[in-house]
Amino acid sequence: MNIQSAPGINKQELMRAAREDAYSLPIEDFHPGAPQLFRNDTLWPYFERLRKEEPVHYCTKAPIEAYWSVT
């Protein structure tokens, strides 16, 4: 997940980029607890996709250890 907040980018553009990333990234590569998603408030498209496609998701991409994400 490579969404980063940059000066001058508005919220709508940030959400568009987040939605694009959320739906192009393989779901097995999701890390729904990534701090950047919460800092930028761009977590919503990722959780939307998880709810639709894999509401009980086993995240193996976390930096410390794998975890279950239930949406």
C-alpha cells in the first residue's frame, strides 16, 4: 500500500488513489492495519473490498506477525 499524503493533494484525490490501490492490489497482500491508512484516513476502500470479498482475512503482510482481520 503505497498511498502517501503529500502537501497540496486534496482529500478527494487521496481517496481516488486509495480506491485504485485497494482494488488493484491482490487481496492476499492487504495489511489493513497499516498505520499510513489511518494517518491519511484512506482505509475505507480497503475495508470496503475486504467486506465484499474476504470479510475474515488472514493478514500475512504485517511487519511483526500475521493476524486475522474481521470486517
